[in-house]
Amino acid sequence: LAQKLGSREMEVLGGLCRGLANKEIARELGLQEVTIKLHVKTLCRKLDAKNRTQAAMIAKEAGIF
């Protein structure tokens, strides 16, 4: 699963798993909030998740975080 994701996507996913908001993840990574939203959308598609919460759950179940 982790192989499918880029390094930036992994960082964003880590933020999701810690329950951070897009704005907080953006601040942490020095990116724009809109960029984080795009990463979240891509993550959901790649992980086959319906939303950010499900994406975080999939990542935790897969043992990525």
C-alpha cells in the first residue's frame, strides 16, 4: 500500500492519522491548504477510501501508521 503513495502523500496521510485539519497539515509541511486538499483527494482515490477518516483508518489497519 505504501509503495503506491509518494513521500508527500505519506506526510499528509500521517497528518490525517493524527487527526489534524488540512490547515494544520499545510502549516506543518509549509504548503497551501488547497494543496493538502488535493493530496487528500488523491489519497482517498489511491486507498479506495470514501473520506479522510476512512483513509486514516485504512492506513492504520495496514500498519503504515
